[in-house]
Amino acid sequence: MFFVPSILEKKAENYYFQIKRLSRYFSTFQVDIADGQYVSSKTASLKEILTTFLKDKDLIKKIILDFHLMVKDYRSEIKRIVNFKRKIKLGKIFIHFNLYPDHNKLVNLYYKNIGLVLNPEDEVKGLANYYNLKKIKWLQIMSVYPGSQGQPFIKETLNKITQLRQLGYKYKIYLDGGVNEKTLLIIFKKKFIPDVACLGSYLTKAKDVELTKRIEYLTKSKINSL
């Protein structure tokens, strides 16, 4: 299992601070973007965030940025991200399944590494009925409701990993929300675990001494790759 910090902030400089702070431990980050419409919270804009990062050329050269788009107008945001593609190391872009995006069209027009996100109320059966899962190479399962960090972990969402694997889904599965020392114990007990766990407030809200201890815990986890 890979661990990836998930960053959700209101100001662009706070995104920069968190990623700069955590870059000594991680090379890949998931940048959460919220528009105040799809979810109630609103973050700094993509342009503000990316412009802030590009001021630090040393940092931008060594990190990979994934993007989780909690927005209604995902097409415009994808275009903005792709416009920065030559200036950053771009990883995956995640958009929400319940907006029913035309995944094939987005991949062909804009960027090949686009995945889908399942909210807690979304069912794997509905996803499989609407899309050819063989063409969706990245899925992210929300184990909290999207839009804010620090929510309680919804353990039942782990069943979706099992359901996907039983359907023959062979690609990468991400888990996002409420991941910490206690919930990792629940995750590790499952037969099927996520390939990637996104860590939010567990890392971003930790003070320096506490952060060091948490990184040590993650490093010592029996299933781990930083």
C-alpha cells in the first residue's frame, strides 16, 4: 500500500506550506479542489495554487501532483490542469462518478490518466452498469463524505474494494478519508485492501513532533511504501 498526503486548504499558500513540509517524506501528493457548489466548502482556485507552486522550482521538480476535483465544472478544471502539464509532474486527475462524466471523451480529448471517485452513497453496481470498468484504470473510494477533513471513517465503504475485486477489477484503487492509525488497523484486516491510501488531517493537522511519530508509524506498518 502506498500512502499519499491529501491536501485540502482554503488558501494557496497553505497548500504550498503543507506540501513543502511533507515533501521530505513523500513525493506524490493529492491536491483537493472544491468549488463551493458540488460540495459546500471552497478552496483556493487551481490557478492560485499552481502559480504559487511554480515560484519554487526546486520543489516542483521533485513532486508529483494528483488532483481530486470536487467540482461541478470538471471539464474547465481539467483544461486548466493540462495547460500546466509541461511545468509540473502531473499524476492522476480524479472526478466524481455521480456527475456521470463521459470518461472516454475526457481521456481522448484532454488527458489519459483520469480516474473516477465513488462517494459513500455510490454503489459499485451502479458504476459497473454505467461504465466499462476495463477502461477505468483508477478508482478512488471515499470513506468520508467529500468536502472537509476530520470526518469519521465509514468502514462499510471498504466493502466496495471487495466488490470491485470480485468483479475482476485489476487496476489501482485509492481510499480517501479518515485514514489514521486506528482505521488502518481495520483496513489491514480486510482480504482486499486499497493500493493507495490518502492521508489528510492525520498529517496536515499534526504538529512537528507528532508528525515525526506518525511518519515513523507509517514506515513501520507491515504493508507500506512511502
